[in-house]
Amino acid sequence: MSTSFGKTPLRARLSPWLGALDGPLALIVLFLACAGLLVMYSSGYDHGSRFSDHARNMLIAAFVMLVAAQIPPQRLMTLAVPLYTAGVALLIAVALFGLTKKGARRWVNIGVVIQPSEILKIAMPLMLAWWFQKREGQLRPLDFVVAGLLLALPVGLIIRQPDLGTAMLVLVAGLSIIFFAGVSWKLIAPPAVLCLIGVVLLIGFEPVLCADGMRWPVLHDYQQQRICTLLDPTRDPLGKGFHIIQGMIGIGAGGFWGAGFMQGSQTHLEFIPERTTDFIFAAFSEEFGLAGNLLLMAGFIALILRGLAIALEAPTLFSRLLAGSVAMIFFTYAFVNMGMVSGILPVVGVPLPFISYGGTAMVTLGFALGILMSIANARRLVQS
């Protein structure tokens, strides 16, 4: 329908874009985004333009989500191989002549400076979902081995940078695809048992393994120190253990109801480090308490469950695997961030989705949400 001036009304032009959105998912994300803006205003009020930049990043991520939601899953599948190949090639370029900042080589200049590992957060699940879609109905053990190799290559390159947090996110995205594709429990149980035994031995022999001068194979020194600090943060309370200790103090200071908006002493006296990025959950906990934490966690649980529901109802194997993997990516982000701030996981530099400040991660999460929206929309079109 046109107006008297011969122009299409704005509502009619926006309708195809907004029609691709999944209502429940959009409401959940809106709640989390509002929580993020609220705590960012408080924790970042003296950080210059931190709050306005966070809001801008959210708007960019929302635009990316709207664009991605318009891309049919079939088109996403055609992007899998090129995106994965480009991502791995850029990771190799980082290893050969990448830029080093703060002791880590994670960036490469291709006219603009980019961090290729961020590409693999999306490219990895796309690639493995494409791989299993092509072999639907005739999966063999060898197919899972090849999938493991496709996963191991970028994860190994990212660990080498070193960037343990991003490597873990890419690893979880890939492993969730392999799990949802139907890998046998006989292959899952042995490494799981070995990891459990390793954790028990690490805790039991912590005084020996973390003694001064002790060096562990494979891990970098800073990674070893993070694990030892997790086991006993009081060994260096003003140094390596400072982040964990202050994060736990901030969480405990909030009590049940919290100190109140803009009233967190640990936050505003700058005891909580990285209070607008990795440790923003401690600032949120201090001001909104356990009650606020329960609401926030309920939001993330609702987001993950909605993603899994979209995966269960997806019309194709590719869509089911991809949606399930995206849901697990959100779970990993939230669980690892809250865990490291609470002192139950090592500090690995993983942001809290929609809450922590950060442009690249926000845009990546926006694209991931767009993928879920696209898959949900494809299901609606099939049903109609």
C-alpha cells in the first residue's frame, strides 16, 4: 500500500525485516540488553564514553542480527566452506606475521587490523554442520574423525597465539556439533574420565605442582599461573590472585538484595578490576545482589532453552546442528564468565554476553542471534 505521495510507508518497509524475528528470543535478548545497559551506566560512569559506546555496539549488533535473520539457512550453508577456509588462512597469517600486543599474537593487518579467531566462532559450527549435512543418513566413524581434525586445526592455531578463552569457545562450538550429530558415548566417556582424574590429581597435588620453579608441559607459564591461582588465590593476593579475590568480595558484598543501583562501594572505589569488561558480573552482583543474579541467570537460561527449542524444531540436519551449537556458545560464554568471576574457573578473558563491554564480541553474538532467528523463520515458512 502506498501513501498519497507515492511512497511506501515506513511500517511496510520494515515489516519484512521485523517479520523474520523470533518473538520470544527477541524479548529475552531485550531483557539482557537492558540489564547490560543498566550495569554499564553504573560501572562505567567515570570511563568517559564507555556507556554510549556500549549502547552503540548494541545497535550495531542489532543491525547485524536483523541482516543475518534475512539469510536463509540454505544460503548460510553455502558460506560454510569459504568462511572456514578464510578463517584458517588468516590464523596461519597471524602465526607467520601477525601483530603482537601484550605478549599475544592475535591480530593481522589486511588493510584493517582484525582478530581472525573471532571469525572461527561462527565459521566452525557452520563448517561442521555443513560436513554432517552432506553425510546425512550414511555417517561412519571416519566422518567423526575428519570432523575432529577440522576442529583441531583452528583450535590449535588459536591456542598457539595464545588465546585460551577464544580457543575454548571455538572448541565447545565444534564439540557440540559433533555431539548433536550422534557421536557414540563410547568415544566421549574415556576423555571425560581422564579429565576428571586429572582435576582430582591437580587438586590433591596442588602444593607440589604449583611450587615455585615447577613448569608444566604444553601450557604457557601464564596459563599455569591462572590454574594455580584458581586453586589458591591467596598465594599472591595483591598480584595474580587479586582479580579472583576482588570478584568474590564484590559478589559477597551484594548480599541478597544488593547495595542498590550506583551504590556499589567495591565497584565505584575501583577495587573490582576490569569492572566494565570481564568482571562486570561482580559489579552487577554487588549492586543487585543474589536476587538480581537469579533474574540474570534466568534470562540466560531462557535464551539457551529457546535456542535448543529452535534446534529441535529446525527443518534440516544442518539447521538443527547449527542452532544447537549456537545455543551452547551462549551457555559457554555465560557459564565461563560467571564461573571465573565467582572463583570456580580460571580467568580466561571471556565476556558476559550483552553485559560486558566489547565491540567485536557483541557483533559476533549479534550474528549468532541472527542465525537462530533465520532458522526459526525457516521453520515457520515450512509450516505455512
